Amino acid sequence: MQTRTLGTTGPQTSALGLGCMGMSALYGDSDRTESLATVHAALDAGITLLDTGDFYGMGHNELLLNEALRTAPAAARDNALISVKFGALRTVEGAFTGYDGRPAAVKNFAAYSLQRLGTDHIDVYRIARLDPDVPVEETVGAIAELIEAGHVRHVGLSEVGAETLRRAAAVAPVSDLQIEYSLISRGIEEEILPTARELGIGITAYGVLSRGLISGHFSRDRKLAANDFRGMSPRFQGDNLDHNLGLVEALRAIAERKGASVAQTAIAWVLARGEDIVPLIGARTRERLTEALGALDVTLDAADLAAIEQAVPAGAAAGDRYPANQMAHLDSER
């Protein structure tokens, strides 16, 4: 598998990363045995970047990765790079109540993550959403102190805007910005992506299949579990869903001409946006992982990219990517 670099100061990683959130939370029930097998299969395939969050299943996801890495071959385990998001505050019932970016909290979160992960360092550490009550300089400064102490290797950021990127990078080198980027979520292209490139900050793109919406596998009559986040997502509601699935069918026609699946074509499009972008694949099963890896064999030429742009132009999606209350927490949308 080819490699990419997370910015000018970040680690070298595989062309694709594995986002592990869905193995613990927000997308309905998951199978632990299959989750572990999927992580092992990803490592076997050469994927090195594993992304998690300390609030994914209230620590469940970190413990899952701990088990997966402990039971993986030593070489694969040694090559793995762990990216951790922190800072989200939750209730016992699972509701999100805000974000905490205070320096003392940053170091506290890191201590617990290191214990759950069973490692002596975290490769990339980032607050999940900007804490509006704490200057980003203080939060990043705390991560820089963790780096100096040997507990963290690189500073990352998540869902922040261009001005916040500049402020953070003035405090310490930032390896990458994790942010949603896909054919139907292209808000970073106007200002955030150019700023990241100016500063030498890589992009870790999550939501490359828009939570399965543009995977080619989602249907209008699909019944979602009560604990599936998509049941509250505007893009999966009513007329919005009908419109967005129409975009998928337009993309399917192009994919079929390429001899690829819709998912592979959508992932290949993100890969084609630049060598500084690493798509995170949210596969929960080996079957979906295998399909996603097939995107590495899909080459999109200028004609293909033009056809995709015509079929799914920027801004074509109906509905916001998060419910209104969650959109309010996104510095990247301000």
C-alpha cells in the first residue's frame, strides 16, 4: 500500500486509515469478534493509521483497539499509528454535553487513554471539537507539553476553521486536521484546505462515504436501529434522503463504467484530491474493508473527474451533515 504524510511535521501513514468509531458507538450494534477481525485485516493489508476517540462507547473503542493490537502480529502492532480524539463530555445515558479543552483536562484525558490503550504514547492527539471557553492556544499548548514529556508524538486538530488552524500552528507544529470531506461534504475547499496546505498541515478526511449514504449500499426503505446516529441526521430524512440517493445513482453510472463499486469510486475521488489527504474508512466488517481497499486500484483520469463533478457538483447534497445542535459546535462551519 502506498504511503502519505500527515503534513510536513506529521508521521508517514498508509494511503487509507481505519476509523474505528462505528465498532463501538453511533451506528447500531456491532459484533466484537468481527470488529477485532476487521482491525487485524486492516493491519494485514498495510493500513497503519487507526483512529479512535476516548468517548467512543465511553472508552469501549480504546479498549477494543488495545485488544486488537495485543493480539495482532508484532510487526503490524509496531507499525500501527493511533490517533485519539478527546474532550467530549457525556452523560451516563450517552448524551453529549459539551467539550473540555482546559490544559488540566487535556492531561487527564490523555492519562486515561494511555491506560485503556495499553501503550506508553499516543501518535496523534486532538480535541474532538474546539472548546469555545478555552483558547485553542491553551489546549494545543497542553498537547505540546505531553509531547515534551514523551506521552504524545504529534498535535492534531478536528473540525476547526482556517483562523483556528493559524492560531494553533503558531503555538506548536500541527500534523493534521481531521475533518469531514467527501463528494457531498466539500465545505473545506474554499478556505480551510488552502490554509492547511499553506501551513503544511495534512488532512485526515472522515465521512468519505457520508456515513454510508454514498456507499451504494443504503436504500430508501432501510430501517435504522434506535441507537443509530443516522436516524437524526438531516441528510437521511424524507425528501433530503430521496434527493441524495438520486446523486448516488448518478455516481453509480460512472462507477459501473469504471468497473468499480460506488463506494470505491467515492473513496478514489477523495484520494485524487491530493497526496496530503488520507481518507478514513469507517468499515465495521471485513467485507466492507475489502471493498474500500479496492479503491486503491481505481484510477480517475481528468474525464472521470469531470463526469463525477457534473453528476455530483459541490453543494449538491440536501440537508446539513449534522443536526442543528451539533452544527453549532463546529468551528469549521463558523
